[in-house]
Amino acid sequence: MNPGAANLYIYYRVRPADAPQLIAAVRNLQAQWRSELPGLACTLSRRVDDDRQHLTLMETYTHPQGLSPQWQQAIEAGAGRSLASWIDGERHVERFEPCA
């Protein structure tokens, strides 16, 4: 793994009525990033036990060599701008690296 490289886990809440548009937007961004960074693995998941007023979604981004700080910033900034109008509250970004 490269120094400073990590995997990203990003979660946030969305109103159920806004979820279809947000999910489509996330999938478009992820497809774009996969084409720009070969080997990038992206997922989008929904928390199982959410209440009826909000859904919690989580994006994950992993790469065999880890994500460089530049890619981490690009993903955070791009998603933050593109998805902000649908997200209810803050996006929480966490970075993890594999254990040696």
C-alpha cells in the first residue's frame, strides 16, 4: 500500500423520496471514477434497520494499492458537490487501511 493511501467509507442520510435520484447520481459518479482509475472498486449500500423518515446510505471505495490522497480528495469533493442537494445532514467520511 502506498504511503497516505487508504480506503474510503462515506455514509449519510437521505429522505426516501430523494433516494432514487441520489442513487442514480452516485452510480453515475462511481462509473466515471472507475473509468478514470482502473482497479477502483465502488459499492453503494443501504442500512437495513432505518426508520421511515430517512435512509442511511454508504459508499465504499477501495483499490488494490489503496486510494492516494489526491483520489480521496477528488471523490470527497466530487460527491459532496454533486449530491449535496439530496443529503439530509452531513456526509461522514472515514478512511481505513488494511492491517499488515
